[in-house]
Amino acid sequence: MLEPLFRRHHRHLVRTALLIVGDRATAEDVVQDAFTRVHRRLPKLTDRDDLLPYLRTAVVNGCRSVLRRRRLLLRPAHDPSVWSAESAAMVAEDHREVHAALSALPARQREALVLRYYLDLTEAEIAEAMGISVGTVKSTTSRAMAALAKALGGNA
């Protein structure tokens, strides 16, 4: 049941996690853990035909846990938003500035933008994945876009 879903969506889920956590190895671990958790919960899930929303939510929550652990483990002098050399090499030179600005956003704003503009989810799907209301998605996305515009030298 999960195998076709894995083949179809694994790469996009890893890219989503990568944009949130900033390094590929961690992103892959988060996605693997999400698939494992969903597999364990299959008997309890009511809508087995549409597991993608469950997976997205599990990936976002996994990313949140990783970032929370990083904040607890890392000293203030260390910047956890700095991309690893491997991840930075994967990002084209003309996109580095955008990724740096995205990484500087608060976690919730970054998550909302990644889900909206990278995965092209609707506001309702984002709300479900993040566990927030549609109104909060709208305001969070708006604030994030204004912050990005300011960071990139555009008009807010």
C-alpha cells in the first residue's frame, strides 16, 4: 500500500524536508521516519486511500522535532540555519540568496512557504499539514512573503 506512494512522492518529500531542515541526510531521515510512522499507524488510519496528507504532516512534524533538538543541542554562537556543504552545492548559484532569506525566516513561515510554493498545496492542505487554521496559513504566508521581499531588496 505504501510502496506506490513511496515511489511517487519520496523525492518531493525529501526536497520539502531539505528546504525546512537544511541538510539532505537529515531530510532523508525525516522522510524515512515519516513513512515508518505512517506504516505503523495504517490499521488506525481512516482514509487509507489518501495517505499523502498524513505523510506531509508527519514530515513537517519530523522537521519541527529536528529543529527543536538542534536548538537545544547547539550553542547560541552556532548558526543551525547554515547549509551543509553538500546541500549548498546542490543549490544553483542564482538561488542561494533566496534560500538564505528563506532559512532566516521563522520555522512556521518557512514551512508555510515551502508547502505553498514548492509543493503547491492549497491553503486547506497546508493548514492540515501544519495543524493550524486556514486563516493562520494566510497570515503566516503573507508575513513570510513580506519578510522575503524585504530580505531580497524588494518592496514589501
